[in-house]
Amino acid sequence: MFDFDTLERIIADDRAIIFVRDLDGRYVWVNDTFRREVPVDLTLLMGRTNRELFGEQAARNWETGDQMAVASRTFVITPEELYDKQRRRWRKFLSTKDTITIGADRYLVGVSIELLDADAERYERMLATFRARLIEQFGKT
């Protein structure tokens, strides 16, 4: 049985930062939480890579998770950090990344949850379990 309630909670959760990038790393879509939580103007974000936006050092760790997801053709869970200049502190995230195919194009999709407490990690593990059940039930395209 497909669990639409869990899917809806993942999409609607105001802590979930969701993004879609092309395989060259350029942002093509982000959700409202991303816009609110990541300190980058939307007009500067679309069509740009993490290296262009945050610098080479910050992007290097994120790119490792991206490459693992693309190479493995399954979802990966990676810890990530972002230095928030406005808040003057490091922010830690757990990100689930996977590739999707739309028409002839593949994209990288990510869901990131800031690690504020133990609940965040539990939520991310729930997302990974849900994703695994989707793959089992419907197969990977």
C-alpha cells in the first residue's frame, strides 16, 4: 500500500529543505523552506552551482554526496555543513540525495534536514526507509 500520508508530511514539513539540480550541479528548483533557510537570493540561485554560490571548499563535501548518489543510482544519506554568515555559525544537516529521470534528462533531488536535535535524525531515517519501500514497490526508473 502506497503511503501518501508519509509523502505529504515529507513535502509539507517546514524543516525539510528540498532542491533539484541538474547533473552539472545547477539549481533548477527549490522549495519555500530552502528559500527561507539558505541565505542566497533566489535570482542568484537558479542556474548556478554550489561552487559559484558558496565557494569551492564548502561545495567539495556536498559534491561527494552528489557523486555517490549519481554513481550508485540509489539514494544516499550524507552529513553536510553550511557556514551561515548571517547567523555567524555552522549549521549541520543530514541530506538524502537521489537521481530522478524526467523525459530524457536526469536530475539530482535532495531533502535536507537541519540537525537541531535527535528528532531530525529520526525524521531523516524515516525518509530513507520510505524511499527504500518506494523502490521495492515500484522499481527504479
